[in-house]
Amino acid sequence: MRRVVFALLGEAALFAALVAWLDVDRAIGGAGQGATGVFVGVLAVGFPALYYCCKHRLWEFWRAILLSALCGALCALPFVGGNFNPFFLIFFFAVCGAGFGVIFWFAAIWRNDNLTCPKSFCLPCGAIYKVARNTLARPLDKYR
């Protein structure tokens, strides 16, 4: 689980770096405080979402992308009154969030043996392998 927490911290740092790179906080008078706020905001949304996904074993690839895109759109909302078009800013942060979700899934979930993913696909084409492995582990008398 440590790997998942570190990946979440890395995703929060990526969102903070995106805010610093675009310099959207200076346009609304934040003067560099927006990146810190986004970092804390991503962690405030990410840890409860991580707990929910862990409790219900929701480690699918598309969930990480969807949750990160939603988190990106939420990160853009405080900066809507700046120099950028609000729809462009929300869309750009959502697309970057989806990309960060891909990075998060590969860093935290993919090939992580500490997570139990009975219905998810932990490896590309790995779901078929897990089913075959579990079938071979059972005694053959059940199938006759």
C-alpha cells in the first residue's frame, strides 16, 4: 500500500507542477500559493477516493483515469477567473489529469502484488491468466 500512497503524492506533485508551469495562480493574485493549494486539495480528494477504492477493490485502469480527470477538473475551478478561457482551463486540467491517472495506475497498481484484484485486470491480458491459474489450482474432480 506504500507504493499507492507514494504514487498519490507524486500525482499531487504533478498537478502542483502543472499549476506552477501555467502560472495561473499569478493571474488571480495568488503569487505562487496556488500550487500548494492544489497539492493539498489533490491529497484531500485523493485519500478518501483511495480508501474507497481500496475498501471495494476498485483498481481498474479506467477508474484511475476517470478519477484523475475529475480531480484535474476540480483543480482548475479556483483559477477560472484568470487569463485563460474557463472552458479551456477545465478541459486542459481534465486531460492532464487523465494522463496523470495513467501514470498513477502504472506506478501504483500495475504488477502490485500487495493489492488483491479479483475482478480487475492487473496486467495487460492478465485477467485471462489469473482465471486459468485459479482453475488449475482447483482439484479436477469438481469439473467431472
